[in-house]
Amino acid sequence: MLGDGSNLPISHIGSVSLPTSNTSFHLQDVLCVPKMQKKLISIALFCITNNVSIELFPHCFHVKDLQTRDILLQGGIKDGVYEWPVATSSTPPILAFSAVKTTMSIWHQRLGHPASTILKHIMSVNHLNFSSQKNFCCNACLSNKSHKLPFSVSTLLTTRPLQVVFSDV
């Protein structure tokens, strides 16, 4: 919810790793809001999750280890907002979510092999994106729906008739 009371839709929830030159910070329950202009971090959750403190100064901020008080990261200000330092070319870019769409077949497996009508309902209700795939065949589902395996053809032949002997004991 924004300050004016309006809401923005959340498209994904996930986690992200924020690598730096000497450590990596983690964020959980990250909300992906495509219409947001800026990326925001909850300072309280960031500090709790990473066991750090943050000191804010007029022109910069420091992220410090809670036990050693060592500065782990230093950032600046841009347009009146504290800005997380951008990764350099030697460190990989920060990626919170992947733009690759998962196939319907993979969602079918991840969700425990539901029937296609149930799968389509789950996908639409939860706004799960998937790459277009006309029909897929799940070998596990086909095998499990089979009630009886066929008998194999026998190659054993007998040349003499079976004899049954009864005895009096």
C-alpha cells in the first residue's frame, strides 16, 4: 500500500542474495512489485536477517557486523535516498527473480501431478506464469493410472502331458 492509500499488485514473492566484495547479504520474503519506481529494503528485517546494524549519516550509510562492529558495506545518497552500491563488473548483478517462464509440465510435477483441470485452476487463481505448451504427456501419471501390467509372452513349451499322482498315506 502506498502513502495515498492506493495498492500496487505483487507479482512474485521470493528471496535474494546481495553480494558485496567481502560478504553476501540475504533478504527473505522479497516482494516483486513491477510498478514500483524504486527498490526498497526494510531496514529492520535486513538487520535481523543478516545480524548487522546500519548507521545513517548525512551523506552515506554503513552496514556493520553486530559482534565485531566492522564495516561490511558503505553506501551513499542519491536524490535524497540512501542508495545500495551497484555491483561492479567483477561481481555478478543482483537478480531477485528470473524472467524465464516455467513450462506447464514442470508446474504439473512441482504441484504433485494434479489433473489438468485442477492444474489450470491453480495456475489462474495464483497468477502463475508458464511458457506456452499445447499438450504434455506425463509418463509417471500414465504409469500410475495403469491398473494391471500386461503379461509377457511365455516361450516355455512342454513335450509331455502333466501327470498327477495320488497316493494313500
